Amino acid sequence: MSAPLPVGVLASGAGTNLAALLETVHEREARVVAVASDKTEAPALRRAASRGVPARVFARADYEDRRARDVAIADWLAERGVELVVLAGYMQLLSPEFLARFPEAVINVHPSLLPAFPGIGAIAQAVDYGVRVFGVTVHFVDEGVDTGAVILQAAIELPDATDPEAVHEALRPLEHRLLPEAVRLFARGALRRDPANPRRVLIEPG
């Protein structure tokens, strides 16, 4: 059996997706070896500490600019041997320099069926638009805003939705299922780009 994949997680908030990773793939297909946040009080940091996972804050104010902060994060993750970076509610855009350090190895979970409703406030955008089907996407991260190739998606029907927070609560089980599954697929080398269409991610049967 191969060694667990070393994973670094970036999180800005409560860390429920981090918790899902720790409860499912951690010390199995993958090992979360580092958790970084841009927020000093992010509950995700406490979740990491409770499981003995090294955690560190990289506050924007402590660095000259976003690029310098991202270089520091990338250096720290690389020192810990990270091979896959997972954005689990990380609310900052990553610089091209960061992405170049982990080519084809940064994934994000987003609470919409991309390419619909990218960016901040995706669920509120969808509610305001009046959609009846909501969903979650796990995708590779590129230099755009939620424009990377889709890995996994799932949807639920909520025809009477008016409250974005209630929708998010309904979507959380999808996030907590899809994100660990994407990490499992990456860990066993099952994800590859379609030679005929680099925007398509093919999943090798396992």
C-alpha cells in the first residue's frame, strides 16, 4: 500500500470541510500535514490543533503584498512535503507564483454548479437569481476566479429556497462528500486531463 498523500489545507473560516477531510481521508489515503489560514481567529486552526496537525496564520498585514504572503505560504507547505493543496473555505485569491509551485495540484470546493455563480457570495447570487437547483463543485484552481477544470459536482433541488444560509446548510453534506472523494481520486492518480479538451478532467476507474 502506498504512503498517504501529504496534503496542505488553506482555510479562512469554520473549517467544516477540513473536519470532513480529517474524519475521512486523513491517515488513510492522505495525511493532512499543514493547515494555513489568513485569519488569526479561524476555527479551522483549532480543528487542526485538536488533531495534532501543524497550523499557522499568514495574515495579509504581515507581508508587503499578496505575492509575498503567498510565497511564504508556499515555502511553508513545501517544507512540510505537501503534494496537494486543498482550499477549504479559503477566501483569498492565490497568486500565479503560488500556483506555479504546485502545478495541477491545487483544488477548491465551491458552493455552486460552476460555471454558474463564481466568486464570493455564490449561494446568495443563486438565491437572488431564483434557481431551483443548487450544487457544489470541486475543481482545479487556475489563475481565474473559479474557472479551473471541474473534477466533481453534485446537486440538490431546493425549489422554495430564499435563505442563503439555509441553502448552505443543505449543501454542506455534498461538500463533505465530494471534497474527500476528490482527494482520494488525486491520491491514487485517477485524475487526468482529456487530451482532446484540457478543460475536461477524466477519472480513471479504480
